Amino acid sequence: MRRRDEKFPENGFEAWGGYMQAKIAKLEEQFCVSAGKEEALSDIFNGVSIYVNGFTVPSADELKVLMSKHGGTYHTYQRSDDFIIASNLPDTKVKNMNLSKVVKPEWITDSLKSNRLLDFREYLLYKNSRTQRQLNFHKVIKSNDSIPATSKLEDGHNDYDSKGEYETFEENSKATLKNETCIQETLPAISVMDVKKSSDINIQATSKAISGPVTKTAADPNFIAEFYNNSRLHHISQLGACFKQHINDLRENSNFQFPARVELKDKIINSNNFNNFTQLKFEKNKVIMHIDMDCFFVSVGLRNKPELRGKPVAVTHSKGGQGRPKRAGVDRHAEFSLYKQKQIKKFSVSTGHPENEVVIETRVDSIGDENEKYGSMSEIASCSYEAREKGIGNGMFMGAALKLCPDLLTIPYDFDGYKEVAYTLYNTIAQYTLDVEAVSCDEMYVDCTELLADMNVNVQSFATMLREEIKSKTGCPCSTGFGGNRLQARLATKRAKPDGQFFLTEDLIEDFIHEIKLRDLPGVGRQTAQKLEALGHVTCGSLQSLSLASLKSQLGNKTGAQLFDQCRGRDQHPLTFLTVRKSVSAEVNYGIRFENSNQCTDFLKQLSAEVHTRMQQFKVVGKCITLKLMVRDEEAPVETAKFLGHGYCNIINKSTSLNKATNDVEVITKEVLSLCKKQNIDPKEMRGIGIQVTKLEPVNAKPSKGAINKFLSSNIKTTIKCESNSSEGVSTTGGKMIIKKTPTKLKKIISPKKKSPIISTKSPLGKRRGRPPKSLKLLQSSNRSLAPSKSGPSISKNLPSTSKKVMNKFLQGQNASKDLPYKNPMIKEILPKEEPPVGKEPKGLIGLSWKTVRDMLRAWLNSDQTPLQCDVNMIVEYLQEMVLTKDLEHLFVLMNFLRRVTKEVGSDEWLKVYDSIHEQVQNVMIAVYGKKLYVFDD
């Protein structure tokens, strides 16, 4: 990242003060021009300029139009004298910005209604605090005292758990609560004089006031926006999806030229250690790198807090360490027991052990009541290595962590910082290669095979230089692992941490993988690990003693086969550079507390609108809508252990399919409300709601460009040779060059001796004596079956649609040739070459020789890329064309070649591709010839 004091290179915008200054000036000029064209309705906002920050109602575009019509100024980029229009802001922005001119959008609309500029101070978004919004309480008083002036207690810290829930802790309150001698009430902020006037307040009425801070629930119309602004899991998932799409966009718009490699190579060669390393050999000559930032959230948070380096630090929403008044109806012991019994039952079913013999440990075992010091259920998102040495880990509850490390320090989330560092990380890698599989905002896989071969440098120097560059740009350390596949690279990264690098070469795999714990393998969760431990296997070395059949019988075919390979360091899954989004969803499982069905209906409408907005963002439509409901279990307490959390629930999933893919908010809302109504659930018992849309399609479907398409577009070029004795002429008309080409004749020898390995035609169809061949009978019967029939349905309905099209095409060709006069097949005939129609070129692979296609198939299968459907369709069309042109001999060669190479690759994905191609080709063979093409079997 370039520093502010560094001089930018000359780019042609120096006269304007730089590119950004020129861009801002241009946008302001465009606004002035458009405002001049608009019909001025008033000058209410004359001299007022605004900047819109985030989502507002009216939207930023609508506010822009209003300002232009009423004399104001709209700035796309914030200026120091702008009024900031916002409905809500993240806590990090609130802490670091001047809030004196942050106003609600209602200031604009209400001023227009009043036809005058209203006082903006009445519409300030934050009036009393630079941090979070405050709740106003009366000071704790004794019953026989008069009520003094109000005192303010800060709102507690939001506290999220792994499900996105949060709770409010009154940790900063200095008031002592004594039920027998004091009362606490919640009233709006009032002045000292107002308090004196209200000294005769009825004490009995105040005793009914809420005893804690008022927290928004799902019944509040602004709840969803506030929830997603504070949900760490929402931000993390959105960042992950964002960078997957970022890689997609970079690959789509790139010419795959990387000039930055030259500079990096020079740095590596000029480094002192370049000649000290030898080239390492990885499995299958592939070099896969796994990058993972070290303690990402903590590292980003400590950039501005260097004094905390070297101390135990955790990132969480709550500081913890202080209890809160126990809420009525909360029974943590009963709720935790239900969770534990559910896990024991699952383990018993999977392993066959009796439930009374199963003993498991959970992360809630050491959590006390909420009024205890270590009762916080705030989840730790990330912790420093100093905290990990104390036994603290990611995902641990704050209460349990404080027991292990009483001096644990906490820092808040910095979502803007995470996004900034993540973009720097991805853009640093993207300047050298785009063979990247994005995993999350701080983790990725990179195929370095081509990169290292092109730069001709050793992998050790490359890794060192790359890590140094990332650390210098972001201020955060990272670790890298290298291996022959993604599994080896990921395990190597675990060994490299923290702030290191490790190379799992071919000669180290056997010994290295032997000691790896099964819990450390990707995809092995708690239940699978417990099941394997019950069988007596803890490490990969011990699991290698089990056969593939035994593993499949114990864990299922898919998991068993996967673990059989993983415990030997093998991974059949190639990197996926292009990520296709499969679903869009929005889920809320905190604060779902409804009093009636109207509140539930309103919330479902808001959540449907959120899903609609996300679908528009990703430019997709979907056919399947799923409603997820979390309903309180009958045995679970009404008040949850976590404040306003979902507690112990039963989960209900209901789906509906649409005839046509859509992202229309009205359609989504209608289907969701219908699904919810059919369940007939009391809204008071709901604890979580989610909406998911699947079976997605892009809004503007463009044919995806696969590997074969890219090869054709980049490598097949038409070269025109102009020779003095050629028949081609060139003329110019109106500045355009026109190439005149006289058709050339090609001698084509037709010989009856050329036979197909499957079907042969010994004589022309017109002059055959005796019984007609079977192929002709088949064609005639097929022709009759394809014709309309009054007596019953056509047999063609049983044929696949592709086969019917091909059959019609084939029959049209046969009928056209059937009425031709007889020609002696022994006489060589010279036929003129048919010229393709002007402006039409062969589609896809059609027109290429079968040898060229075979070479392309070999390169395609060895590319280690995910096969795309567009490429598969091109191959199928080429092979079906060979059937129609009776080139069965070469079809036989290509099909067997394709089968043999896919077997060698060994990937399930490629085998499925072969099966699909084989099935479609055989369907056409049956439709045309009445029999299948013979393909070798092993």
C-alpha cells in the first residue's frame, strides 16, 4: 500500500492535483450540469452540501435528485463541510469520526414537507455519545429519598456467539443493585427542573419499569440493519464471498500477462540467499501454496495498538469479567444439559455405545450463571499466540477463557481494517498469478507451478520474498505451506505457523503424514473424530491399517474414500479458480421475540427484502425458496442462557419450487409467508428465521468461457497469404480492404473399400437388389415413427430431445440423396469443394481435424481445472457430428482415447464428464444406426 507522503508517478493528471482530484472535480461538474438541466423547484438547501454514508431511505440516488431540484449540492466523495446523511454507522466509524454533522435522512424529507430548512440538530444521529448509543437511567435511589437528577449508564457491549447472537452486559455501571433498599427505572432523559417537578412519581409504577437496558428485538423495524451491522459472522461470510467474486472478476478481465514477475525475479536473484537453495521436488511436479494470515483479526487490531504486542489478546464484542443481574426464568444448567444429551445421543447412534456409557466434554461445561464473574458467553473470534499458550482457542466463550487467563485483554472488531488488509493480500498475489482459489478474507490456495517455471527461481526464495512483501504492505504476518496438492499445502502451513514457511516435498510425505492427528485433517469434524477415536484411531498412521472397504462400511462411501486418501497424503480435488455461487440467504437467530403474528409477518417481509437486495448484488435469480425456522423445544426454558439468543431449538426447513427463476421481492415474500403460515407455529415460540434461495441462474446469462473456448479464441487465427500466382485479389473500397477469393476445386476420391469398424455400406441405396440392409429398415421405421400418427403417441417421445434433432437431420440427408441417379461407385469422381456461406464460420470445434481435437482433449484433461459445461457441450457436438458424417473410425479412436485418459486422471469429476459424453454419443448412435458404438472395457 502506497504511503501518503510518497510521490505518485506521473499519469497525466498532475495539472488537476492527481487522478482522484480530477475524478472528484469531474463528478462535481457532472452534478452541476445535471442540476442545471433539472427544473428548480425551490432553493431550500441553498449552500447545503451532503454526503450519503451507507443505506438510507430515501436512497442516495433519490437524495441526489432532491438536492439538485432544491438548490443543494451532492458529493460522491466526502468534503469537510458536508452534512453526512446516514441511518446507522458501524461502531468503528462512530469512534473515529466527528459526529456533529451526522444527520438522519429525515432531515431532508421533513425540510421539504415544511418548505423550509429545519434545524439539523434535531435530526442528529448521535446526540450524546462518541461511541455507542446511550440509554438513560435514573440514578439508583432509596425509597424514602427524593428523585435526583438523572445519571446516564452506557449501553452494554454487544456480545456475539458462533450463531451470530449477542447479549448486553452492564459492565461499566457503577451503581449497586439492592432489591430491598433501592429501585431502578428507565425513563427518557429529563432536566433537573423536570425531575424536581416529578418528585411525586408513584413508586409502585416505577417498580414495573424494565430493570435492564432496553434492547431491540426483531419486532423493531430497524432491527435487521442493526443486526447485520454488528454481526461478525455476517461480515466474515460477506468478505469471503466478496473475494471469491474478486478473483472471478480479475480472471474474466485479465490478459494473463504479469509484468510484476520481472521485478520480483530481480529481487529474488539479488537476494543473498538465492544461491543457497536447491530446487525442491513436490509430488506429481505440482507446486501448491497455501497462504494463511496469522491471528488475522488480532494482527489487524494491533496495528494501531503496538503496546499490546506480546500480551494475551482476544477479539470479541464483550470485555466480560463482570456478572450481570440474573434474568428471571433463565436456567442455564437445564439448557446446557439438553445440548449435551443431544450430542450424546448422536454419538451413541453413530458408534453403537450405550448412552449411559458415553462421556463427552463441551465448551459450556465451565460456564457459570450470568451473574457470576466467569459467566460471559461472548465468543472469541481470534486470539494471539500468547493467549493460546494459556490454553485459549478461537471459538471459546469469554467466561471460560478468563478462567484460564484472568489478565486476558480484549479489543473490538475492525471490519474496515479487515477488508483493507484482505484486498491488499489478494491484490499482491494477483499481480504474479491468477491461479488462485479464494477460501476466505485471509486464506487462499495458489497454484505456483506455472509461476515458478516462468520465473525460473527456487520456491524457498520465492516464499521468503512474497511473505516479506505481504508483511511490509499490510503490517500483518502470514505463514505459507507448499506441497504437491491442497491437503499437503494446508498441513504444511500448520507446521509453518507462526510467521514461517514449510515445504512438504515428495520425500517427506510418508513420515510427515504418519504423525498427523485425524482431527487436524480438513473435513474431519467432531463427530467423525469421535467415531474414529472409538475405533482406536487417533493419527493418520494408525488409520492406514484399515482397508478402503472397512472405512467405507464404518463412515460411508464418500467419507471413507476421502479419509483413505487423506491419511496417505493424497487429495483428488484440484484447485477451483472460478467460484460459482450456489445460494443466497439471510438468517437471523438473535433477538427473535414476537408477541403476535403481525410482528412475525412484518419481519418476514423485511428479511425477504434483504434477500432480494443480496440477489440483486450478486446479479442472480433463483427457482427454489427455503424457509428455515428455529422453534423453542418443549423442554427448553423460555428465557435462553444467552441474552435474546435462540437457545435449544428444533429446526424446521420447508422449501417450494418456482416455475420460473426470479429475484422479485413480492414473489419471495409471498412464498415465504405461505410456507410460514402452513407450519401453524405460535410466533412467541420462534427463536430464529432464515430465508435461502437456491438453483440460481445469472440475470444476464452469458455463455461461460471455458478452457477450450479460450484456446479457440486465442490460438486459431486465419492467415491470408498473397502470392503473385494465386487466384486471390485484393481491392479497396471506401477505405476497406476486400479479399476476393475464387473457389478452388479439390479432388475427392470416393472408394467403397473404406469401411467403418461398426457399419459398412456395400452399395448405393438406389440400386441394391434383394433384401434391404438393416440400417435402411431402421431408418425407414424411424422415419415412420417420427411422423405424426392418428392412432397413438409417437415413438419419438421416448427418444431424448437431442437424439430426435440429430435423427431428423440424418433423415433429411438420406431423403435428399435417395432420389439421385445411380452412379458407379468404382469410378473416381472429382467433386467441387463446398464453400461455407459468407460470414458463417464453423461452430466450436466443428471443422477441426480429429487429431487436433485429440491433442486439445489431452491438454484439457491435464489442465487440473474444473471441467465446465460449455466445454463438455462442445466435445459432445463434435462427436455427434462425427456420427452424422459417418466418421465412425475416428470416433472410435477418440472415444477410447477419452476413456483411457479420464481413467488415468482418476478424478470423480472427470469420470462423470466422460460418462455424460459417452451417454449422449451412444444415444445418437442408437437413433441413427440402431446400435451402440463399441468402446473397450478394462
